[in-house]
Amino acid sequence: MVHLGIVLKKEILKIDTIRFIDELKKQFEITFFIDQEFEFYYSTRVKGVQFRFINSRGLSLRERFAKMLFRYFGFLPGALNNYKVVSYFALENIQNAYKRQWVERVALPLSILLPKFISYEWYLRRVFSVDESNLSGIDKFLFFTQIEDDYILARCLDLQLPVFIYLYSWDHACKLTRLPTSANYLVWNEGVKEDLAVLNKVQEHNIFPVGATQFIGLNDFISSDVVLPETTTRTIYFVFSTLYEALIEQEIAFVTLVDRIISNNFLPIQILARTYPNRRNQKVYNSLESLKNVKLEYVQREALSEAEALTAKYNSINNSEGLFHFGTTLGLEASFLSKPVFIIDFYDFIDQHKINKRMQLKDFVHQYQNDKYLLQNNNPNIIKSRIELEQIIVDLADGNLKPYMRYNKFVSNQFPLLSVNQICDNVIKVINN
């Protein structure tokens, strides 16, 4: 039996990846390589596998210099806007004000503007000896993006161990800088295969479409006999798409506009606004509680199991007259369900004098994956103005959904919806080939 080493961040050890790994266990002997600090976290979620710790020594001056060179002169993905959006948005995670100013005003602009002539492989070849993990007996490695540890990846490649990297999300080919061209890749579909080849210069013969583990729960939901709870109120389901307060405030301005349209037209419909699940401090949404036509759906991760949370989310979509969003994976998921999906692409409701010019909702919407998969269709579901928005809300309040269902097919047809067994079969074939 092939002994497969798996390296993935604890943040993506979710119900879909756990079920995926449970299937892989039937075909492979599996060892997880983990940060010792999170041993309890991993060991309580994944059973029937072995665990080894990722160990590395301190960097030498030469290795530190190589790391700095890659940071400032390393190749960026072809979708530069994605890189800028992710990088500037990440500034909110820096608590120290002086460090945040330094990164925003100096380090980040330099990393974008300086010439790019250093590959990720160049960097990996100079740090492979940093890793001191026990790799004995491991035949092949499966990494999940984002890459957990450069050094163990570098050592695997130096030892010429077969390395497979699963792109966990549809936007990772567009925004990640740490994707070695010498590895084999497992991706969602043919479109993401093309993205990876074009944006990151990976050879197409090293890229294999296998399906999206993130959609395993969606596939189960659609395949089950769903009985929706009865509802007497027509709702617009608005899902907040962004994590950062500067962008959330712009999304709130949109919800406020929709509330005003409903009131001005005396429409029999309400807004159910789903807060962003990964945001811990939910107080930023408090201003919406005073709006007459808005009800907030707070995502309480601790109150529900992951499976229950998925079902609740999909029920909210199917109970609504339509889902509105600014470019999020949930908008893609919803296209497989029974209600129309709308993506907003106008911004005159935002007070431009109050926003950070680097934190604009328009930049978030026009990331590469949204432009390619969600915005490339001349369709009324891509809302370009207040006039279009108002007509759509009137139609939804009247229950007139049919004109808007064609867009769902346009989006969902680009992504195969597979069961966990189908995805695993595809992955096993690639790894064993």
C-alpha cells in the first residue's frame, strides 16, 4: 500500500476535507505532517492516520536573504489585482499600528512595484535543508493550498518525491505566489486548470481536474429529499462577501439602499442578511438592526455542527426569492440550487469620501475568478445600476423568478458537482498513475 504524506493548514480541516481523507484512507496508508502546537486539534478530527511533526532549524543568513529576495522580487501571479486585493485587505490583520503603516506604505508597494525575476523554485532550492522532519517511508506527498510550510515542500522536491498539490479553492491559482511549477496539481475543473497554466506557468500535463471538495456537502444536500420549513414571508437573501470592516461598511450601504427601495415601493418582501462567517466581531452589522425591512442571520459557528450549518445555509437560499452577493464562493454554490443568483456590479451607493481608496468593493468584485466565471455573461442577474436593481426587487416581490434562472445554469455548468467518492476516485487514479 502506498504511504501518503499529507500537509494542510488546520484552517481547511473542515468537514469536506475530513470526509475526503476518510475515503483516501481506504486506499493509502496516511501520515499527517503537522505543527506540534496543533496536535490535539488534528488528532481529535482525523482518526485512523499517523501523525508526525514538521521540524525545521533556524534560517542561516544566506537563507534569510533568499527569503527576503523572494518576498520583494518573487514572481507574482498573472492576476495582479487578486494579489493586490488580498495583500491590502490582509493589512487589517496586523494589530501593531506602526508595523501596519510600514507594510502599507513601504513593504507592500515595494513588493508590487519592484521587478519580478525570482521564481518560487529558486527560493525553494535555497531553503530545502532547513526542514528536519522525519520523511522516512513516505512514498508520495499531498499538499493542500495554501502551502503550510515552504521547507518541507522544498525538501520533498529536492528528494524528488512525487508531490501533488490540491488547489482547495477556485481563486488560489489567481492569487497565490507559492505554487511550484515542478509539482503535480489537482484542481476543481478545466477552467481552473487553464488558470493555473496561464497565470502560474504550470505545464498542462501536470494539472488534473478532479472536482471540488468544498461542494461535497452541496452535492449531498441536492441529492437528499429536502423538506423546506414553511415560510410566509418573501425574502431577498443577501450574503456578506467580505471580512474587513472597510468593505463591510460598503456592503451595509447596499443593504440600506435595498431597504429604501422596498419601503419606497411598499413591496411585500424583506431582506435576510447573512453575516460573514469568519468575522469574529459581529458588532459592525449592528446598524442594520434598526432597518424596517432587514433581518440579520448571524452565523453562530459554535451553535451548529458543520453539517447542520451547511443545511441551514442552503435552506435559507431555497427559502428566498433570490441570493445577492458581491463575488463569493457561496454565490457560486447557490447557482446549483433552485433560486436565482444576482451579483452586484455598480457602486454609486458608496460614499467615496469616506472610504480607503485601497479598500474598494469594486476591486473585490472584479477579481480574476469573478470576472471569468461570474461576470462574463450578458445577463440581467449581473446588476449594473439602481434602475436594474429596483426592477429585479419588484419582480422578486411578485414571485417572478423565471427570467432570472438562466444565469444559474451559465455559472453551474462550468463546475462539475461530484460526490466525495467520485472526487476520491479521480484523485486516487492520478496519484497511483
